[in-house]
Amino acid sequence: MGQYKNKEFLRSIGLKIESIRTSKGLTHEILAERMGLNDVRQVGRVINAETNFSSSEIFRFSVALGVQPKDLFDFEIELREEFIPPIKKP
């Protein structure tokens, strides 16, 4: 089975990261440096929902931005019927 990727959810996190980054006057380069990244493009890939990322990445972003990890999840999504997996019958 391939890796699951919900682009809408990832985009919501990316928008939150971008909003906090700009409110603090940080460039992508400074954010990448604070995260210890050699490739600034990784910041853009996360913000633009081009890649999945781990909970460890959430931690790195939160520390680099000076916010709590929960702040990166401060958004609402529409819970649609197709998101709910069917219950398997025994």
C-alpha cells in the first residue's frame, strides 16, 4: 500500500506555517537555517503541500517559529463523508 497523503490537510498546515512565518518577519532561508536544513526548498515543499512530513518535522517547525506545535494545527477542516473509512464486518 502506498503512502497516504491528504493534500487539503497538508495545505492547511502549510498555510498556518506560512502565516506564522510572515507574521514574525522570517524568510524561508532564515526558517530553514533555524531548522538546521541545508536545502531551503524543503520549507517550500512543506508549505505548498508537496510532501508528507513527520511529527518530528512539526516539532522542528514549531521550535524554529517559536510557537507550540498545537498552534500549527489551529485550523478547521470540513469532515466529509469520504474521509470516514467503512467499518469492516466480521
